[in-house]
Amino acid sequence: MKRLSLSLTLLITLIAANTLAAIPRPEYPRPQFERSEWINLNGTWTYEFDFSKSGLERSLFNSTGFASNITVPFCPESPLSGVDHKDFINAMWYHRSINVPQNWDGKRIMLNFGGVDYKSTIYIDGREVFIHYGGSSSFAIDITKYVTPGKANNLVVYVEDDVRSQLQTGGKQSRRLYSYSCLYTRVTGIWQTVWLEAVSKGGLKKCNITPDLDNSQFIFEPTFYDLDCGAQLRVRILDGKKEVFNQKTAASNSAMLAAKIKNVKTWSPESPFLYDIEFTVTDAAGAVIDQVKSYAGMRKAELRGTTFYLNNEPYYQRLVLDQGYYPDGQWTAPDDEQLKRDIVLGKESGFNGARLHQKVFEQRYFYWADKLGYLTWGESASWGMDWTDKVAARNMLTEWTECVERDYNATSLIAWSPLNETWKPDVDGQRARLTNDLYFLTHRLDRTRPVVAVSGGYHAGFTDIYAEHTYVQDPVALYNQLKLKDDGTPYIHHPKFSVPYKGEAYMIDEFGGIQWIKEMKAAEVAGADEFWGYGKPPRTIEEFYKRLEEQVNVILSLDYITGFCYTQIVDVELEKNGIYTYDRAQKFDMERIRRIFTKSREQAKAEVEQMLRERGDK
């Protein structure tokens, strides 16, 4: 009997393990706010495209299942979804059955979406529950009154997506049928994890964590779903297994808790130490009603004059552009290990961080950046939007607000950059107004990080870092372009359409982009007839190394520049200017690459002086 019991236990364990393995992206999607009672809804859903947008008239919201299958959380344009439809999808419907456990009765049932591009309408058993705008921002819905624990319910998601409308963010999604130059395969619908979660009615909704290095403390600002008289929040902080803080405060939305830490340990790319944090909510009788696991790093990021400081020390940012695209998943990494690997590849190449470009990365990317020690810039998917249109501006402001609020606690995130290359000339001051609205909005949401209002392009208003792009390939020409003018002002790409430089910190946050194809082969996407990169490709691998090193030397040698960002970490579809191939294979001698990007500024200055002497250019 004992042997039978053991065999049954083993069988149940194996079934559970196989079930977990069958779920794509099975890991908890929100590592800085993790609960134990949750259900991953990734996996097989049914779907129907709605090209004519007639689904509402056909009452598809009442569906109990569509004819075709799709694997969530991968977008229908991706091979991993099982659909691999590359043409435009202006509307589609999803369905799956959801079962709320019986023991969740009496709790608040939250339905969470990591990301759905672009407008999504949520139905349960034919009843409209919620409408969300924004392809990059996460959202949660209280569905308690729409579901019955212990019974199955029909979840239907209706998605509308029009990247050609110029009214929504799209990032690097192609506005043509096929990918071209630096625009890639589109992303429609669900592209991040969907999950259910049980929360106490008086549970913790969120908690902003602000590191205050100068006072050796963390500041906690909690928000609760419901406020119960006598309820308390306990905050416990651990250094490994050692408890370094344990204190209660009233479970109130006006409560703030300062947690002093003795012998505080800082976080940096060189030493990415993180404190574990436990939040526990108790009711008036002292019973535990909610528990959440979190973490945070003691890190301070700020500008002093024109210099960037990390933890009160000057720190040179050596960033790489990361577009967050994958050959088989588009915006969605095939697994959690790939998110981690992308950061490992960046660090192995000599970079201390990444500018996350034209995409709001999922929270697990920030988790790995926090764990491994990798600076990040948060950026919206602003391309494709008409920055002068008032409806587009409203859409942008709402979505960006949700993105900043979601990622406020990310330790690795040290700058916000809402816009990239706003090339369109102003109309009635609307582009300048949006730029400044985003700048001041971001600072109201987060006063602890610098804001790069616009990266490159036309600079319309306020910014903390004046960030420019240059893809001049000849190093001498690059030096002559970037050296300070006689009046002390730096290079401005479009002075006619930009506000004057006012002494802000200055960065070259895009340069290089040197095209190099490891193996000449057919185009990787349908309809393409050529590969793409910046400038004329080097003729030999040695010419590549020489051009790369001399470009990096030039930027390192100029004292007024407080950091750089090289384009880019991996090839993406037609764009062949990555340090690695699209499938993350090596293209170069990585030790040589690392030496170039980690070179000291003193050595770079000496080599630039030598280069200018040899070429007769002072």
C-alpha cells in the first residue's frame, strides 16, 4: 500500500511537471510583485481574424471557441504562435475557457495582461468587462463579479490594431506589407503572459520602492485595494538570509515607511546586490490576508552638470541598442532563458547597459538586468505615431503613464526616454507641446531618474540629456563633426528644427551601425531584396575592427560626452549591423570586441591624437 502511494505521488508530480513544461513562458511574469496564488493562462487559445471588423455584429463576444488555434503569448505574426500570418491584421478575436478554483471564493479575482497590441476589449460569458488602449502597457482587471469559483467561464478578447493609422504607438513595426530597412515584422494582439491571480479584498495593490542612498534607506509607498480599519502592512527586508529590517505600518494609502539599513550595500553593474523584500498584510485580528515577494537595489542615478553619476560617483555609460526582437517570437522572447542570455551577451561584449529601443520590454527582462547588473533606459514604442495629432498625443500620454508606473521599481532602469527621432516638423506647436508634456509628466511620475525627452531627431523642448545620433562612418569626419564648436556648443543634427543646447548633459546614444554579414545568404524575410545597415560595408573583417575601434575612440576622447550607445546588440531581420546575428550567434572575435568597448578614455584620447597626426587633420 505504501509503495502504491509513493507511485501515485510520483505520477502526480510527473503530470504536474509535464503540464508546467507544456505551458509557454511558465515563469511568474511580475518578479518584483509576486504572489503564490496564480494561474498561468498561456498555451492554446482559439482565434478568428476579423478583417472586415464585423465580429461585433456577429456577436463573436459570445463565442465558446473559434475554429483555429493559437499559442499565447506569441503574436499571430510569429512562428511560435503556430499561425505565422505576416499580412496586416486590423482586428482579431481570442477565446479560452477559464476556471477559477473553488478555494478562491471570497477573494478578489484579478485577470492580468502583460501586453496586448493595441486596443483590447475583454468579455466574460458575453459581457463586456473592460477596454484598454495601449500596445505596450500592462493592465489588470477585477473580474470577481463576472466569474463563479469552481465553474468554467468563457474569456473572449477582441483586438484592434492599425499601425498605419498614425494614432497609436507601433515602434519598429513595418507600415508596409514586408519588413524593410530598420522596420520589422508587426506584432498584433496578445504578446505577453496572461494570468489569473487571487487577492484578498484588502490586499496590496502596489508599492513604490524608492532607494535613498544618501540616507541609507528605502522609502515604501503602498497602495491597497480596500482599506480596513486596523489592518497593517509589515515590511521585511533581507540581506541573503539575514533580516536587516522588519516593521509594521497602517494599511493606508497615505502611509509611507522609511526603512533604514545599516551597512547598506549598493547596486551597480559591477556589483548587482539586491535586497529581498517581503510584504505581509494582516487584518485587525492579526490574521495574514496577503503576502507578496519583492526585491530592490540601493542605487542612485542622477546628473550633476554634464556628468552622469551612479551612487555618487561619475559613471560613463557604455550602452548598446537593444530592439528586443526575436526570429521566432517577434516582440516575445521564446523563453525566460533568452531574456537572460541577451543581457549576458551585452555584458560579454563590454557594455554596461542597454538603451531599450522602440519597445517597452517585459518585466522579466528588467528582472534579469537587475539580477545580472545591467543599466537600462526605458523607451516607448513611439515610432509610427503622428506627434502633431491631438488624438495620437492623448493615446501616447495615457500609455506612457502606465509604462512608467509599472516599471518604477526596476533597479537597473536609470533613465526614461519617451520619444525617439521625432522627424516631422511641428504643426501649431503640437509636437513641442507633446514633447514637453511627456518630459514634465515623466518627472511628476518619477523624480529620481533623468528624462531624455527625445533621443535624436528634432529636439522640441526640455530634456535632461541632449541625446544625438550620428552614423558618420569615417572616424576623422566623425571627430570633426563631434568636437565642440568655437562657441563651446556641441553637434546638433538639425539645429533649424531643434531648441538650442542649454548646457545639458550630452550623449551620443546612437552611432556605429556598421553593416557586417557573417555569412552571405538569402534574405531572412519574405519580399526583401537586400540587407541594410549604415554606410558602405567594410570590405574585410580587419577593416570592420579598425572602423569600429576608431569610432569608439573618437567618442571616448571627447570630454563633454557622458556616454554612448552603439547600434546594436543583434542583427534584426534585414538590418545586419549587430554584434551578434539575429539568432544570437557570434559574428566576431568577442574578446577583441570587448577590448574596444571597455577601453579607457585616456587610451582612446591618445589613439585619436595619433590618428589625427597620421592623417594630417588637427
